[in-house]
Amino acid sequence: MDVTWGASASANELAWGGMIAIYLFLAGIAGGAFLTASLTDLFNKKQYSKVIRSGAYIAPITIIIGLLLLVVDLGRPFTFWKLLLNVNFGSVMSIGVFIVSGFSALSVVYGFLVWSSAAAEKKVLITTANAEVAATSMITKVTSIGQGIQAIRKPIAALGVLFSIGTASYTGFLLSAIATNSFWHTSFLGSESIPFLPILFLVSAISTGLAATLIGAVNCSDLTVYKKVDIVLIIVEIILLSILYLSVNPIYFTESMTALFWLGVVLIGLLIPLILSIYGVAKHKNIVIPVCGMVVIGGLCLRYFVVYTGQLFR
């Protein structure tokens, strides 16, 4: 399947299910996690090393899993490589594959650089008696290679910022390019040149990626600055969803989509985390796991909602 700018397609061609929704969600998580880790690495490395490691490890894992789901869902997994070699700038999917592939490579390299640096600092040793010498020797070689190329860590992080933003927003462009789908093709504040979904998906991706990263770095001494950032992101997402609600036919938020949107996206994913986050920051309470867990769940519900409602009420 391919998607070109302004394409019109039949219902059969747009029968995207749960795997596509999960792929969109995982790509967003990966982009947001990488963005969190790389920006922290570039501007405040020493204080938040756990945040950097968490985001750097989450990004390659989630994007690789997401790509595997996408390849399987395409129905012809062994022809996927053709998209990598033939970039069609009139095809949203082709451009997206190029961006996501670049991001995947950068995230793997960056994750290795972060891991090798952490391993060297901690002098990781395998204590199993029979394998200690061989394993220690192997780790020493790997970490020495990683240490030798640490000079490219910040350039990789900086370039990865661009690719992570592209990956997070591309998933919105993929859907909004279908001109015959009035929900997916919704414009931002009536401006036909600015599609709505890339903006919504980008904000959601940064929020959910940040939340997933904070879960992995829950033992970090002080995460207040990240909690405040996520509060802002949640508020922005609430505003965007309010604009979306007022911009499209109300039927998109009814019937089978009612519970998914109002309970999954709005209540669990936004309102409760917002209230708890404000309370946690004000009272200096560490409630990262429940708050961030709900934000991640809400991000998944949002992808399911957008994918399915766009097909149910075209």
C-alpha cells in the first residue's frame, strides 16, 4: 500500500487496524523519547544521566518494534526494502520510510554511544566465575570502541533531534494526506496549507515519549523540570483536541468512539494526569509512574481513536 499527497482511496485501501495504530503510537514514543534524551544530553548532561539513558534505550527499541509491525501489516514484508531504495517525493509513505529509517539508524547509534559511555564509567564486569575473563575482555573491547567514537555523540544527538521531530509528525502526515477522508484531512484553524494531525501527533509524541522516559528514569533525584514540561504539553494537547472537536462533525466523537475518546484519551490520558501532575509538583510528591503511565495509555488510545474513527465515519 502507498499513500500519495492528496490521494483518494476506497474503503478497502484504508482498512487500517490495530497494528497500524500501535505503529503510530510506538513511532511517537520513539521520537519523543529520543528528543527528551538528546536535548538533555546537549544542554544538561551531568545532572540527568538517567533520563538520557532511559530515552536513548527506549527510542531504538520502540521504533524497531513499530517498524516490524508496519512491515508485517503491509502484507508483503519481503518487498519493504524497495521503499528504502526508491524515494518518491510525491509519496508520503516513501518520504516517511526515509525519515523513519534515518531516525532508526541514528537512534541505534546514539543508544550504543550512551550505553558504552555508561558501561565505561561503571566498569561493568560479569561476575560469573567461568566466563569472567572472556566476558570482561569482550565488554572492554566494545566499550573502548564506543569511547573512541564519543566525539560524534553530540552531532548524532543534534541530527537526531530533527529526525525525531520528523518521525513524530510524519505519522500525522501519513493520515492527513488522504484528501477524501474529512477527519484525517482536517486543516489547522481553517488553513488548508497546514494539516491538523501532524501538529496533534507531534505534541502527543513528545508528551508520551517524555512520559515513557520518566518511567525509565523514575529513580532520578529531581524530575521537576520534566514534570513541568509535561504539564505544558498536556495543556497544549487539551487545547488542540478542543480545536479538533470544534472543527469537525460531532459524529466522530459519538457511538462506538465515545468511550475511547472521552474516557481513554481525555480522562485517563489528559485530565487525571494533569491534575495529579500539578498536585505532585506543588506538593513535591513523586507520582511519576501513575501519571506517566496514564499519559502513555492516553497516547495509545488517541492513535486508536484517530485511526478507527477516520474509517468508521468517512
